[in-house]
Amino acid sequence: MTQETPKTATLPVGGLAGLTAAVTAFALAQGLSYPLFTFLMQRQGMTPAEIGLSAAMTPLGLILSAMFVPELVRRLGGRRLAVIAALSGALLFLLVGALQNWVAWYLLRFLIGLAINPLYILGEVWMMALAPDARRGRIMGIFNAVTGVGYAAGPLTLTLVGTDGWPPLSVAIFGFTACAALLFLTTKGLRGFEPDEEGKPASGIWSFWTLAPALLLAVGVSAATQQSAFSLMPVFGAGYGLQEARLAALITMLSLGNILLQVPLGFLAERLGARTMIIACAALNAVCVLSLPFLIEGPLVWPVLLAMGGVGYGVYTMSLVELGNRFRGQALVAGNSAFALMWGVGGIAGPPGSGAAIQAFGPIGLPMVSAGLSTVLIVFAIYRAAVRRAS
């Protein structure tokens, strides 16, 4: 399933820029939706447990839809599927505003997960396929950094338009509609979804458990550690008596690291290799998170959180680079669909597991879980690298 692409291939700037703009518009709309749903449901008197269950509906939709994206690409084509997905997102947010009913929102949030997952998958597949081998690290770093800006801008948008009525929903609807328009205009004729070559391994989503188990584990670990950190860092900091303003600043620093460090990590991946960088990012994440209990009340916590946010998400970025280096065509679609499934699994399992560890062991539970997962990834990645060299 591997094939080489010319390292000197011409960089398709127009296609890359259009895809990045499209996915950024989508990310802004999606980043706005999570806090918006929380505010809407709080006004309807829902309990935190009910709100949390509602939030889990979207990841469940992401996991389920990941299984069907490769077949849908074969039947509809990548461009048509991406445009349909974006327009479906706009329609679903229109229904959110029309149906002011929290029971209906459970179903709608699940359908949103089903609808938007092709955008995650296909946007990344196009970027990986279009990027020349020699520049794939920096291009995926830029792509993930800009997308991260879109996600961060979503909640900030609520401070401008408020959380009442149609204005915030209109932003989401416009974001998905703009995404559909940009995809329609920029993706015609773009490669990335070619049929599998005869005689190559199967490119179904489940085949990647044998083809690239270390990459799938890396994605699951990145999702679990990242979403645990963002969800439970306020709980961790509160355990050391920190005030709310400082707790909010902790999350902000993680987000900045997430955005600012992806491009430098991408450059390093081009020089040192993406597999090496997966291990390095996991190791640095473990060191950073284990140092938090000792640094949380002092000034050194800020650079540690910046690095932690960068390398924690960097594990995922490096995995994408390695996936693009090794696979092409339908195999790349299947692999990224498997990535989406593992991201959903990690996102669902990580925060509850870390929360249970905090409840059992106190604030130290969060570093224990994150460092433990990173260590498992490091050991398994080294083992798989030895197996690949031997074969």
C-alpha cells in the first residue's frame, strides 16, 4: 500500500490554502458548538450529568461514522461526500435552533457527529496526499495549528454574539456553509482517493490494526491525554488551592502550546522522522505532566504547560505525517478513518479514567494516568519499530 511520491513535487498552494480555509471555518463552527450547547442546556435546567451525557453523543457519532467513510468515498467520491457533510452540519444546527427541546438535542448532537466526521477525515487525507514527502511535516503542522486557531476562536465568538437566540447558531450555520462552498470550489480534481493497487494489503478500516497498530495507539493516547488535560486541569489545579483566574490561564496555556508548536514539530519530523518524533513527544509529555505537582504554584508551570499542550497534540500530528508517508489512495482514507475512530475512543475513555484516578488518589491521579499512557505508547512504538526493522 506504500508508494513513493517525488520529493521535489510542486506544492499545490491553491488547493492547500482552500482546504485549510474550509476546515478552519468548520473548526470555528464546531468549536463554538460545545460551550453553546452547555449554556443552552443549563438554561433548560439540565443537570451536569445530563449535559455530560449529551456531550458524549457527538463522539459516539464520530466513532460510528468512521466505519463507513471509506465505503462512502468509494461510492460518492471525496469531493461530493465532503460537501454533503458540510451542508448537513449547517442543516443540523438550523434544526437545533428550530427544535428548542433538550431531548431532540441528544439525537441532533449524535447526528452532528455522524455528519461532520467525513470533514475531519477527508480534509486531513487531502492535505496528506497533496503534501510532497519532503514537506509533509511542516504542512501538517501548519494545517493542525490553523485548525486549532479555528477551534479556539469558536468559544471566543460567543463573547461577541452572545449565547441567546439565533446569532450564535447563525455563526455555526454560516461556518459550515462556507466550508461547503470552499470545498466545492477548491477540491475539484484533487488527488487523494485513488483505488487501491492490486496485490496490496486490504485497505479496510479494521486492517490497520495489523498494518499500523502503533499509529492507532498513538492517536488513542493523544486523544485521551489531551482531552483529560483540557477537561480536568481545573480540577487538578483546584486540588492545590488555585483560584479560578489561574485555572482558566492553565487551559489557555495548553491551547497556545497546541497551536504554536505544531509547525516546529513538523519541521523536526522532516529531519528526524515522524516515528522518532512520536516517541519524543510522548516522552516529553510524560516528563511535563509528572512535573506539574511540583511546579503548579510557581512561574515555571507556564512553559511546562506550553510544551505539554504542544507535544500532547504533537503525538497526533506526527502520526498523521507518518500515515501520509506510508499510505496512499483508499488505504490513506481507511487509515485516517481508523484514526478518527481511535480519537473518539480515546476521547471517551480518557477523561472518565483520569477523573476516577483523581477521585481515588487525589490531584496526582491526572499525571499518573497521562504519564502511564505515554509510557505504554513509548514501549509499544519502540517494539513495533524493532519488528519493522527485522522484517
